[in-house]
Amino acid sequence: MSDFNNSKFNGNVGFGSEAKPVLFNNVEYSLESIYNMISDIDNLDEQKMKNIILRQYDMILNYDIFLSSDKSRQLAQKLFTNKKFLSLFNDMIGLLDLTTNQIICVNKLTYDYYTTENNNKEIADLFMNISSQVNNNLTMKLSTIIGINGGRILSMISRSSFKVEKNVHRVNSFLLRCDVNLSVQNIIDIYCKLYANGITFPFIYSMLESKDKIKEERYIIFDRISLAWLEILDSLTFTELCCIIAQYGAFLKYSIKPNTNIRFSLKTVSNIRILKAVEAIENDKEDKYNIP
């Protein structure tokens, strides 16, 4: 199984915590002062504006600033729909040492604008160019499987939210709708590149998807996604397999409404190792969970 045989997941079944961006004081004033300079951007020296971006990108790409008040949200929207600003930002983005949260912020802005009805094509293209630079390494890895354009979109949506659940569902929706005849191994390779830091929550959130709301012509890829996850589970050690299934059981017990539709029942699979792991979890004296 190519990447999985190389143990790239290496048993790391956790996903890690997502730190929230830090709030700044005097948010509206700081953002407003930048916007005021940008609003007169046609008369502003481009190098001066680039220097502002270089010095202030920590604040410009802090998404909590956008949400701190209605005023700051409106200012941020005006800032990131200004073609001149986005063009200069596109020129500078490759020089910025971005944190994970800032990368997510760039991708979130891109995704939100790209999925807005009646968006401006020039602005949408600028956003995608900025996002592509930020995600270049991941895009190159994915492009060998799904093409350069598919790689650009998939790398962007895979980190387009601070919520892991949204990212996983957007990735799976893309795989269903991309009109590429992906094999089970293709899907495994994509997951390997996207989730090398941990597969627990990508697995759990994928299991919380069902065929109820998808078109029949997409059932084939849906089923291949299911098979890919079974292959991934089978690549783990038995201890790791029990750990991820136990976390799945705990998540269903404490975080999900009863009778929630799931992708498939682990008890119906033909894989003996998975069935034994399910049995072990259901018979555990300390951490006992019912696994559907």
C-alpha cells in the first residue's frame, strides 16, 4: 500500500490540539488605521504598502480580530476585497513566515470568498493564487495524484477551517465531486499526505458521514472512501487499532446524538483484526464502549 507500508502514520492516532489565535488590544483602531491607508491605495507608494504588510501581517491574518466586533468584521471584508491590496499581498505572501493558524486564516478567507455567490472572478483568482503559495508543498504532493488544479483546491480546503470536522467533511465532499475516478489506493495516498500527523478525528468524522444526502452516482467513490479507511485501520498495530476504535466509541457515546447515521458498521466488516479490536473494546472492563 505504498505510503502506508512505509509507516508514515507511524501509529500517531491523535490529531493534536488547535490553538486559537491571540486577541490584540485596540483591534478596531489598528485594523482601521491599516484600512484607511489601503483605502487610498491608488495614491500610496507600493513599497510602503508592502512594508506595512511585512510588519503587520501578524495582525492582518489574525482571524479573531475579524470576529471581535461588527466594525472589525466590516473593515476586514473591505480590506480583503480590495484588488490592489490582494495583489500586493500576493506579491509578499512568499516572504512571510506563517504559523499554522495564519495558514488556516488565508485558506479560510479563500474558501469563504470562493464559495460566495456572485463573487468577483479577479478577486477569487487572487485569493487562490495567495492560497496556492501558502500551500505549495502540500499542493505538489497532492498534484501527483489528482492534478495540479485539484491539488491546489484540495490543499486549500483541507486547512480552510479551525474546526477539524469541517475540514474532513470538505475533503471528503471534494473527493466525491471532483469527477476524478479515484481508486482506493489514490484515496489512501491522499489521506496519507493530509493526515500524516494523526488520523483519529479524520477517521471519526468520516465515519459520521452517510449516503443519505449524496447522489447515487457518487456511491462508488463513497464506498471507496470506506474501503480506504478499512485499509488504513488494518495498517495499524493492534494496540493502535484498539485505541482509535475506543476513541470512536467514546466520541459516539459522549458527543453524538443517539441513532445518528454512520458510514458503515464496523461489526459487518470481513477484517478479522478489526472485528477482534471491536470485541476487545466492547469487553474492556475499564473503558467499555458499544461499537456500532
